Amino acid sequence: MSMPNDADTAAGEEPPRARVSDVGPLSHAIFRVARIHKLLAGQLLREVGLHPGQELLMMRLWDEGPQRQTDLAAVIDADAPTVTRSVRRLERAGFVRRSPSPQDGRVTIVEATPASMGLRGAVVRIWAELEQMTAADLGEGDRQEVLRALGGLERNLSAAEEARAGGS
């Protein structure tokens, strides 16, 4: 099979196509890294009975104390039904307690229970293990450079998201 030349292209034939994944190599790399990171996190979290994202909710409660359920949804960037399902599961497991706000009965306050403190240690261990897997062969300087680069990517994407939301 011969390679097309300019004459072929001029005659209406298309030039050879690039691989679609080659069009955005940085985006493709981010997708691959995020996928495998989420997969590993999910495997580790399942060992303690959590689904991915539930640890983020618990971390927020442990670090910041009781929260409005709507604020939890905003902080972990999840929709309200997803957070409601997560909170219900965590409540059934005895890790959180829900109660109406004393100021506004329509608002639900979520707080970590004393029973969740054992889970806290497991989540800390899991995050440390995931961090080690993620940055296993990186020195401190490389880790800082990755964090700097990721911060820049997050700023770029956040600005693009805000611009798109403002234009819709």
C-alpha cells in the first residue's frame, strides 16, 4: 500500500488520519492516570466498606465538624442525590448522624459519630498507601513539581468551566 501524496489529497482523497488520542495527549494522560488512581482508591476503600467519594465526605466531617448536607455536596463536587445516598449509607453503617438544623428545620446537618473514629484511621492509612503508590519513585522535588503543574491544570480547567457556565 502506498502513502498518499499531495496529488491524491488534491483529487479528493483524505490524508492519513492521526489517532484521536494523539490530538490531546495531555488530556489523554490525565484521563488514564485518573482512571487507574480511582480504580486503586476504590479497591482500597472497599476493604473498609466505603465507596469512592465517601471518604472525602468523611474527611470533611472529621476535619471541619458538622456540616449542612448541601455544603457537603458543594465541597466534594457531587450532586445532591449522590450525597444523599452516600449519607444514608454512612448513617446505616453508624458513621454519621443526620439531624435538622436548629435554625432551619428544612436544612439537614450531618456529623461524624464517635463510631467513625476507627474508620478515620483506616482512611488515613488508605490515603497514605495510595499516595505511596502514586508517587513511589518520585523524589521530593519531582513531587512538588507535579503538584505545581496539577495546580496550574486545575486553575486552567476551573477557569474554562466557569467561562462555559457563564456562556450557557
